[in-house]
Amino acid sequence: MLKDVIIIGAGASGLCAAIKLKQQNSAISVTILERLPRVGKKISVTGNGRCNITNRRIALDSYHGEKTSFAEFALKKYDNRLTEDFFYMLGVPFVFEENKAFPASFQASSVVDALRFAADELGVETLTETRVTDISPLKSGYKISTDKGVFEGKTLLVCSGLYSGGEKLGCSGDVPAILKRLGYRAVKATPAIVQLKTETDVVRRLKGIKINALARLQNNGKTVRKEFGEVLFCDYGLSGPPILQISRNASRLEGKITVCLDLFPEKQGNELLEELVKRAEILKDRSLDEFFTGMLNKRLGQTVLKLCGLLLSDTAASLDIKALKKVCDLLKGLEFKVTGNTGFINSQVTAGGISTAEFYDKTMMSKKHKGLFAAGEILDIDGDCGGFNLQWAWSSGMCAADGIIYYLKEKK
Ligand SMILES: Cc1cc2nc3c(=O)[nH]c(=O)nc-3n(C[C@H](O)[C@H](O)[C@H](O)COP(=O)(O)OP(=O)(O)OC[C@H]3O[C@@H](n4cnc5c(N)ncnc54)[C@H](O)[C@@H]3O)c2cc1C
């Protein structure tokens, strides 16, 4: 049977678009094809199971892509306030931690349930365990081949996401491959919001330590991005919010890539040096293995001193100004050579994707194929950590729903 709308993927953008379509016109037939046994699998693991559903400070500077301005229209038309209204009407009020919004239940699974209930109540047909294997444009509409048979739609909305989270969350990259076969250009995909691997000799010694620091991402010695927050040392490298934020850039750079940690960003170098000089005087009889006790994480302090070539069995009296300057420089710039990242499977979002140049920003419709729409992560737009990616899924999904309604009306 020819459906009005076929949606590939019952994730954030697909479910949101399906609900919006039926809310606007209950008469149109909407079918979602989802390869996993359950809908919204990825939503249910977002925000460590709490779902950071949007952010109060949605602005284009938190988004990335070859042409970031593509996202502007959708993000403005369906902004975070409208997301809040949308979910309120589905029974999910928001609460805020600083600018980050969460469902009041703090349960990501409840967001999936609310979307699922609304889609069912509105008459959206959802077919799970149905994997799309091909798309063929017809004279008027699209033939969608799946492992459960063939479907036909007057319009097609592609909401299949990309690679982040891996197969268990439904991400395999089969739909981007189909779109490439149909002639769509793909912008190189790399993991973003992901832990960074570094040379391991130092981080291994610091494993488990969390410290507030300013993380500077440097490429061939030039600072590319800096973020402040809690950095976590791991046996493979670095993690924590500032590292996740800079990881997008790190994954896409070539040449020498380093993360430089400023452990005392609130102090200028000369101020810190003065403090160290004073400290060495006051604690002159103390052995160096306790020199930083009370000022810095003990193990981290000891590691910094060792990296400066100092003997922990010596006393602070042995620290001359040259040695203190070296210690100070390291505290202001503890450098780690980046060797990679922990991969798509551990990343929260994929940078890159199907080029937005092939789509209209106001309707999300393809410029190549009339009646074919795309929304969410599959497009070359990704956001920073903090609710920005789900907001893109909601905004682009709702915008696509408007585009489809308009297209179907015009076609009549
Ligand atoms: C661990 C983790 C935590 C995250 N936390 C947050 C957070 O707190 N806040 C935030 O804003 N963002 C977060 N994100 C990112 C956010 O979840 C995604 O950006 C968002 O879900 C993308 O929505 P989407 O609709 O484009 O794709 P998805 O939600 O990935 O949905 C795509 C759907 O398409 C289905 N599909 C794929 N291929 C096929 C096929 N061939 N046939 C049929 N179906 C198919 C998949 O099974 C999937 O259900 C997180 C991501 C991860 C992995």
C-alpha cells in the first residue's frame, strides 16, 4: 500500500517528526521502519540515562559542519522553548541544571516512553526489526526495500542517524551508503564527543585522578580550541567534559596534535611562580614527595616534579628558581600527545555525514529528489556536548515534518 510518509529510523528525529506530522494532519498515513526490536534505543542511553534533552542556550556557535548556517532556520523555528512545550504536551516537563535541560523524571527511558505513547496514540505505524536495505526513487514517490519486504511512500524521511554508539544502538552506516549510491556527497565522518587516546606513560600513572583544568587543544603548536572543566586521567588517555568538547576538532586534525592542561588557569604564570617560591621557603624542610600536599592532587604533584627531573627524596630547600620555573611551566602546560580517540562506538555523535548542500534548510527536502527529506545526525551537522545534538534532532525533525506537509499539500 502506498503510504503518505515513510520514515527510516525510530530515533529522536524520526519519532519527533512522526508525532509532529500526525499532530498537524491526522489523516496522513505515517509508517516508521526501525531495524532494532525497540524504538528510541539511543535516546534511552543519553545523558548517562538521564537524557540531557536540550539546552537553554541554543546558538549556532555550539554547532559544527561544513555549512553550519544550514542549521540556523530549523534551530530558530523550533527552538528549545518549543521543545519544552512539545514535551510538556507529551507529559514530560523539564528541569534544569544550569543551562542543561532534563526530563523532570531524570529518566531517559521515560522520554522514549512518552514519544512511543504519543506516536501510538496518534496512529503512527511503527514496524520494528525492519532493516532498510535499499531506496529507489519511483515516478512519484519512493520504493523502500527492507529485510521484511518492500514499502512504498509518496514521501520519504531519512532519520537513520550515523555511526555513534555502534550497532547495538542501531548505527551501522547502511543508510548513508544507500544515499551515496543515489548520488549524495558525504562529508568525512569522524567520532565527536569522545575520549581521547594519548601517549600512555604519564596518564597511566595518573589513572583515576579528576582535576579541574583548562584543556587546550593544539595543532602543530597552535591553540585550536580551549575548554575548562573536570579532566579525568585514564589508562588510555584523557576524558571528562572539556576533553569531550575538544575531541571533535582533535579527530579531524592532521599533524602534531596535543592537549595541554593548565592546572592553575586562574593564575598567571608569574603569580604561580611567586607562590611556588614562597611555598619552597615556607616548606623548605619538607621532602618533595609531600611538596604539593594541600595544593594539588598528591600523585599529580609528584608526577609533575618527577617529569621535571627532580628527586622526590630531596627537600624543598633544593628547589632553585630554575627548577621552580620548570615546575611552574609544567603546571601551566602539562602536555599530552594525542594518538587517536576511542572510536565511534564510544562517541556520542558523529561529525560529518550527508552534505547539507544537497538539502533545503527550510524544509529539509533534498535538492536532488523531490519528496525525499532528511533530519537529525545523518546530515552534516553536529553539536557540542550539553543537549545540543538532541535539540538538532528535534528541530530538524519538526522542520522536516512541516516540509512534508507542505509538499503533500502542493502535490494534490
Ligand atoms: C551514549 C550517548 C549519549 C548521548 N547523550 C546525549 C545527550 O545527553 N544529549 C544530547 O543532546 N545528545 C546526546 N547524544 C546524541 C544523540 O543521542 C543523537 O545525536 C540523536 O539521538 C540523533 O538522533 P537521530 O534521530 O538522528 O538518530 P538516532 O537517534 O540514532 O536514531 C536513528 C535510528 O535509525 C535506525 N536505523 C539505522 N539504520 C537503519 C536501517 N537501515 N533501517 C531501519 N532503521 C535504521 C536506528 O536503529 C535508530 O533507531 C548521545 C549519544 C550517545 C551515543
